[in-house]
Amino acid sequence: MRTQTYVHRDPALVKAVEELVLEDFKGASRSHYKPREKYEWLGDLKTRIWLDTGDAVAAENVWGPEIEALTTNNTLVNQVVQTGAMDELIAYAAREIRLASPGIAVQDLVIEVAFVVNAKIALGLVEKFGAHVSVELHPDTANDVESTLVFARRYYVINPSHFYVKVPLTPSGYVAARQLSCEDIPINFTLGFSARQNYLAARYTGPRYVNVFLGRLNSLVEENGLGRPDNIGEKAALASYEAVKGLRESRIDVFTYQIAASMRSGSQVPVLAGIDVMTIPPKVAEQYLAMELHRRDLRRHSSKELRVDLEPAAYEKLRRLWDVDNQFVDFVEDVVERRYDIINGQDLVNIANNHRVNLFNGWTAHDRQMIRAKGKIPDLKEWPNAPVDDLMSISALEAFAKDQVELDMRIEKIISGPHSEIRY
């Protein structure tokens, strides 16, 4: 599905959708939850806690006033939509949007309704918990700077006090997120997997947050038989934190913080204590809260402390997840120097290629179809020359896109079927 950007910039449509999203929104609540000591221990080490869920019930079971934010994504929103809980909203939103934009094409209507659903779910979390919420863009915008700018700005305007906007880590995403950061829109630059990806982001793009999806890196090693999966993702996350923190402390123009994302076990929490932010699924939070721990058990670890056990060839391939070498730093400084000349993702790719930095693979439509069919964890044998971090980023994006297609199909079925006249 391809967006027609001019449709989604139409002032009448934008105003109608904004009013629709904010309809019945009562504002952010004040937290009435009891403190949790184990969350406070993380706070003592300057780690901020987010929950990785759009499910208010699951969040409430592990909530505490120490939790700052929640984060949603296309997969989590799709899970809600497939239950049927949003069907009446979808039908109502479609009718209201058609009134504001007569003749809107079905594919553009679906994208607008999906935008409404995402924003409504996020506002529901703001209303219940009074927390910040990261909202995710439609995957179709990932490789288009202008579409990313349009929808990110629209999300932010809905609730500038509580919304962070997720922009996926692609060449176009780097460029779009830079512009948005210059506009003081807080960007959660998502789908990151390495220290070098995030070093470039912090130095050139300037988002509020960057990520390492560490659980998926451990799964990559396990499913590809590269050695022991222990500590691969944790090492990459801590190395990225150290690189980003070093920039933040040495430069007055870097304000980026590191998120440890895709956490799979409560046992990972003590290992990552001290990182800027943890995005924790509710089941992982439950495991952490149930652990027999003392305050003295939590301390900061460095990436160099974490040993990894990989086959030699695999280590050489995967070390780029945590290494930021001088060649890469030179490339980044060239990008920063030429920042005003970079207007699209290909410009960034060209600079990387000129420096012989293997950061962007240049995925074809056929490549993306193959990756989407495989799922979140790629088979490295199929992509022997692709940079692992970029391969993981495109795999994550295509996994979200697959779920978005399922979500979009349900929306299209509802807005074209007998339920399309339901009042919300």
C-alpha cells in the first residue's frame, strides 16, 4: 500500500481526524499506584522504566509510579484490532473521514483509519496511566522522507505533552528523524540493533531515544547456530549506551538516550541496570519483580565485562554490533559536515559507500519479500554479505509490515462491509 502524501496533508482531513482522535479524551490521569522497591533500585542507577505493551490490563498488573512510559507497535496494535474491540471505532472513523474528504481512495482511507486506531489506543494509555506513550508510524512510510514527516508531525500535534513518535531506522528514517528532531519533536528511533547505527543516529539525526532490540540478537545467534546466545544482545545494548552516552557527555548538541528493547527475561534486568531506559514487556517485569534480589545485586556493567562465546567467523561478523571503529567515526563526521546537502536516504547511502562502510545493504522489493516470509529472525546463510545490523533492522520492519497488512485488511473489510454504518 502506497500513501499519496498530498491527501494526508489536506487541512480539512487533518483537522477532522485530529478532532475524531481527541473525541472523549479526558486528559492524563494522576498515578495512584503504590511504589515498587525493585523499580526504585533501577531508578537509583538512573535507569528509566517503560512498559512494552498496548494492553492496559497487562500494564496495570505490574505498574508502579516509577514507570515513565509505554510503547506500542504495529504488532501490538494489530493484536488489539484482531479481537474486534476496535470494530465500531473503525466503522465510525471511516464514515467521518469520508465526510471530511469525499472521494478519498480506499488505500488512503485505510491508512487514516489505522492512524486513528493507533492514536486512540495510545491516548487510552495516557488517560489511564498519565504516562508518555511511543506511537508507531505505518510501515509504508519507512522509506519515504516526506510521508514520515507528515504523519510524525500529525501524531505529535495530537498530544505533544505525552507522545513520542517512533521512526524506523532506515536510510530515509535517519534523514526524516533529523528534520523532526530539529523541530523539537521527540523521536524514538526504533528498530536499531547496533552501537554503530545508534552512534550515527545520535551524532547526525539527534533523536530523543535510540534502541537495541537485544532479545532478537540473542535469538539470531541461537537460531543460526553461531554459538551461545548469552550476552550477545546485552553486549550490543551496553556498547551502544556507552557510545551514545560518550557523545552526550562530550558534545553540547547531542541529547540522545539509549533504550534496551526486546527484553525476553527478568534475568536481563540486573545485567542491564544503569542503561538509560529499559522497555520491558509485562511478563518480563513480572519475572523481575518476583526475583529474589537485594539492592546490592544491582550494579552497572560495562560491555567489555560481558563475555560472548561465538564461532570465530561468527564473532568477526557480529562484532560490528558493538564496535564503532575509526573508519566508521570518519564516515559519521563526513555525514555531519554534509548534513545540509542530504535530502533523502540515498544520499546517506552514497556517503557510506564512498567511505566503504557496509552499513546499508540496498534491499530490493524481492529481498524484502523473502525477508518478510522468513520472519523476525533471518537466515544469515541467505545474506552472507549483508551487514547484520541492517539485516536485522529490515527483518524487524518487514515483520511489523506483515502485521500491518493484516490490520489493514481487517480495516478494509469493516469499512467496506455491513458494519460500516455503525455509530461509535
